[in-house]
Amino acid sequence: MKYWEIVAHKLSAAGFTWGYCSAVTRHGWRYIVDAYRVDGRRYIVESDELLRAFLELEAACLKTMPQN
């Protein structure tokens, strides 16, 4: 299992629906990762590395979640 898949699983467990896409630009690969919840929260991150994008998304999404 890749580490970004572990992050994706954490996001799913926290109630987020997530997705990503990739594209080749003249500057190289770009990854866009997003996550949203039914309560209206939505986060979008763009990076040149898939793992970095997921880590930034995890930080943005899960820091706003109340701790149990």
C-alpha cells in the first residue's frame, strides 16, 4: 500500500469524499487532489507530487476536525 493511499483512507474514515487527477503540462506533472464533506467543507490542493498533495490535503482537512 502506498502512503498516499493510507492518507486517502484516513480522509474517508473522517467522512470526506476525495478524488484526484493528474495532467502533464509544459512544466511537468501536476496533481490536483480534492476532498469534501456533506457539511459543505471542501479542500483543493495542487502539487507537482502526488504524495505531497495528499499530505497537504490531510493537514488541511483533518486539522479542522474536532478531536475525540
